[in-house]
Amino acid sequence: MPSKFNEHEITNLRNIIAELNKEIIKSKEQEQNVLSEFSSMNNDLVTLQRELAKNNSRLNEAKEQAVQASEAKSEFLALLSHEFRTPLNGILGMTEILSMSSLTEEQQQSVTVIQESSQLLLYLINDILDLSKLEAGEMKLNLVEMDVRAVLKHVSILLSPKAAKAGNKLYTEIDDSLSEKLIGDSARLTQILVNLVGNANKFTNEGTIYTRIKVLSQNQNEQKLRIEVSDNGIGIAEEEQSKLFRPYAQTLDGQQSKYGGTGLGLSICKNFVELMNGTIGVISEYGKGSTFWIEVSFQAIAQQEVVVTATEPSTILATSPSMDTSNPLTYLPLEHPILMAEDNGINRKVALVQLKKLGITNVETVDNGEEAVAAYLSKPYSVILMDHMMPKLDGLEATQKIRQIERDEMRFHTPIIALTGNVMQSERQKCLDAGMDDYLPKPISLETLRDIMQRWLPGMQDKAILNDEVLSELLTLGDEESNEDLLQTLLEMYQSDTPTKISQLIHYINSNQYDKAFETAHDLKSSSLSLGMEHLSLILGKIEASATTGRLDDAKAMMDLLMPAYEEACNEIGKLLKSTG
């Protein structure tokens, strides 16, 4: 019995072992399948990794190509800007000088045509550069405190002559609740309004153009504005309105040669408005005029009291600002000449004529950066005008060498002003990084040159001896019999101690007593201003500023101007008293 039981158990065990063997074999087969699938998946993964590596390589290569293309585009635009602006500088500079000459009516018309054509070309160059920067994402807003009313006034003054020429009238309507000060990019807002109002004027004849500013909503921190520019001109067909804000797109009417333009203005406006997180649109009916509108929010500085404005629109008939050249500049004969480094002969000629028109004739010129450095080593200069793109040594390298010489030899700092046809922001920064003090983009107008020379030539002043408004007020104080006696008394009081104070000021400057020089100059400036002595006050103001910055070498260059300016002012008031006596 036990043996049979054992045989039965052995049979069961054998069956179990057989089943286990089958399971093991099955498991091994499954394991083999899994390994095979894993191997296949691993091969696929390796293949994917290789493809990914290839794609990454291609992406990096494409990215590198895109970067190179962007850099090449920037370099091309910089070169394009420079190459266009260089001849434009000659054309606009010389026509501006020519327009100030005695010309016949026909000659003046010819000069005006040249100026307007050159300005159109300049606008086109600026539009292309702006569009390129916007497309590349390089355009940044410069957020500063701004007065929207002043922006609108500036645009109206700027465009009034063109409006008058087309027989149009410009009107403005401003919401009373508009804050006096907001935070925004005033330059870009100005550009938008110039485009919109300019377009309205272009397509309107013997009509009216309204610019309206409405406050849509406000709180303590911001105001949301709607700005509308409406005209009663030719209008825009509905089917053409959708393409208005695309680059280079123009309506059929806009493509007519009599209107001109490139189709870039509205596209740039749209980009600027969107950069401000705003919206822009148009409402128009063909033959019945158009209204272009923008809605944008600006940060408010502080809640303002209601500003009273006219309920009826007021016509702006002001002419465009122009430079008064009837009074030349006066300045202390330069202790040192001005150096101009410019390789283009036309630009040198233009700049020399412009400087001469401003009364500056002590100017030396060189053709390249190497000569500029050599000239600097040979003698001191009051100011150096340095072109950027020059042979042998460019303006940036020449400036760096000059700044190094100043450091090594402990020389005084010489103002260096960049002259360049490249108006990209990156170019301006390169100039400043190289050690230049200021930046003068071409084409250079006489007014721009005047402003920058006044900034860097301490002795340079406007030849306005007296302030007529101040003297008129002094002459109207009191009753008619005592007016002149009051001015005479004030003049005598002023003359009793001013010469002594001027002598003290000169002593303080010579002995480098900054605080006392500042106090005395400030005191003299205040008393001179109260008598309307414009020219003398300006000199004293510059001396005061020099003492504040601790650079009395600038003040020393103006000391010899003080007594002549004082005597000239007193003599002019004396003549005024005699003429009214």
C-alpha cells in the first residue's frame, strides 16, 4: 500500500514538474519576446535620439543662420542709413543755408521743392528703419513724464503750414478731465499723431481736420484715452479698409502719385499702439471723410484739478517753428579751435558753412581718425566733432585712443560729439560707450547744430541782450508818471554794487572757491534777471552750473564776458529810458 501511494505521488509530482517546465518554457518565450520588443524599442529610441540630435543640429544651424541674417540685416540697415543720410546731409544742409539768402520768388520756390523732396526721402528712410526694428522686436518704449496737451500742440504747430497750403483748418478738442501729466512715450505718441493728422491733411482739400482726446475711464493710477483724428476728405471704400494697417499697403486712391507716400505710416502706427497695449481702427465712408482712432491707457502721475479748456474748438494757425537767424550767436573767442574729423568733403563743407552761420569760424578739419588723434596730440581743442565711419581709424577707435591719452597724461576732458548717419539706438550706445559725450545724427539742421554747440561751448550765448517782456512789465508798474522813475531807480541800485560783485566772482573763480563762486553767480543772475538782462543772466547761469559741477575751467573761459555784458545791458536800458522819456 505505501509503495502504490508513492507511485501515485511520484506521478503527480512528475505531472507538476512537467507543468512547471511548460510554464518555465512559456515564461522564457515571453521573456524572449519582451527582450526582443525591448531591443526593438531601444533601437527605435536610439534612432529617435539620432534624429533628435540631427534635428537639434539643424535647429542650432537654423538659429545661427537666423542670428547671422538678423545681424546682416542690421548691418545692412545701418549702412543703408549712413549711405542715404550722408548725401541728404549735403542736400538739406545747403538748401537750408540757401533758403536764408536773398532769393527771387522763383528761386525760393525751387529751393522749397528740393527741401520737401529731400524731407520725403528722409521720412521714407526713417519709416523703413522703424518698421525693421519693430519686426525684429528691438523697438522699446521710452516711458517718461509727458503732457499730452503739449504733444498735440506740437503736432498742430508742425503740420499747420501743410494744412494751410491744402486750404485745411486744424481743430482740437480736449476732454477737461485729461490729466496734465501722464507716463508714456511722448516721441512715439507724437509720431502716431503726425502720421494720422498728416494723412488726414493729405486726403482733404479745403476742409477741416479735428483731433479729439476723450477720457474713457480713469482711476488713481491711470487714464484710458480715446484719440480721434477726423476729416471730411475723400474717405476710404469699405473693401479697402482691411488692408490699411499692413506694411506697404495703400488704397487705390492712396497709390496716386499726387498723394505720395509708401504705405508704411499706418502700419508703424499700429505697431506703436500695440506696443503701448492699445488698439487702433478706422471708421470711414467713401466720399464722406474718415475717422482714425486709438484707445490706449497711460499711467497717471497724480489726480489733477479740472483744466478749463475752450468749449468751442479753436483754430490753430501757428506756423512751423523755424530758427531765427537775424541775431547771430555771440561767444568768447575760442581759446582753442574746434576740430572736425569728417572724411566726406561735402559734409565738411556743409558743416563749415553751418558753423560759420552760427558765428563759429575757428575750425580745423581732418579726413580720418588717425589724423584726428594726431591733431589732438598736437594741441588742445574746445570741441571735437567726430564722424563715425572713416578710413584708417573710425570715430569710435579714435575716441577711445583720445580718452586713453586723457587718462594717461591727466589732460582735461575734451567734449567729443559723434557725427553719424546711423540713427539706430545701438549705434548711439556704441558712441557713448566709446567715450563720446553726445550724438548728432545726419542730416544735421542748423537749429540742431546750434543747440548742441550751445550745450558744449560754455561761452556761446544767444545775442539777446535784454528780455523785452520783463522790461515791458517794469514799465507798466505803478502809474504812468512813475514807471520810468521806477526802472531808473532799480537800474541805479543794481549799478551801485554789481561791478564789485563781478570782481568778487572773478576772484572766486580764479582761486577755485566753488561754493562762493556759486553763491555770487546765483545772486548776480537773480538780480540781472529781475531787470531783464538776458545775455548777462545766461553767462552767469553757465558759471553757476560750472561751479556746481566743480569744473571752474569752463567758468574761467567766460570771465572776460562778464563786464562787457554788464555794460552792454546797462547801456541798452539807458537807451530805452531815453527813448520813453
